[in-house]
Amino acid sequence: MATLLAESFSVLVREQPEAHVRMCAHLDGLAVAVMVDEEHFAAGFSLRSARVRPVTGHEPARVITRRCTLLEILDDRQSLTEAILADAVQVVGPLDTLLRLHEGLSLYVQGAVRCHGFAFLLRRLRESCVLGA
């Protein structure tokens, strides 16, 4: 998942640079620890870049989920809100940080849906869910 996320940031900056700039500007200085299945990594943001990196333990927010849950959300089989309420996605952090992350996620998705390269990344996520099931 860390590799897919890093590649998605590269696709976004290449195919929708304005969306990437908006997302990064909104998330500037923020980092989030992510656990997807057994994989642990962090996403960190500066004014003009989004990077996947190792977890330092100093990230103000944490997200825990499974690959297949992400696919269910992307396929609109459940909403992000439904997944959170069902504890299929756990988000922990100060409210102001979580609100910034939610808005940053919205900006990311708005750019992603306009990127042709995301179809390949989504296909790889699907394959990883089938193999991991």
C-alpha cells in the first residue's frame, strides 16, 4: 500500500499538478501514520510535496484499515462514514487535524478522478485484494 500511495502522489503531480498543489498546501506540515493490514508507513506533507515515509511515532494522527476495505469504499459498496462507524476504518487524532485530513483527502480524490493513471493503480489494488483474500 505504501508503494501504491507513493505512486499515486506521483501520478497526481504529473497529471493534475494543480490538484496536487492544492492538496499539499492544505496539508502543509501534517503527517499521518497509516496501518493497512500489516503494513505500517506514514504520509507527510509539505507545501509542495506529498511523501510516503517510515513512521516516526510523532505523527499527530493515525489511520488503521485493510486493503479490501479501501477497495469497498472506492467501489462505493460502503461510504467512508459507514466504514468508520463500523470500525473498518479507525481514525485517531485531534479533531482539527482530522478535519484537515478529511479536506485533504477530498482534494486528493478530486484530482485522482481526473487522472488516467489511477485506473492502473486501482487495478493493482484489486489484484492485491484477490491475492490477499
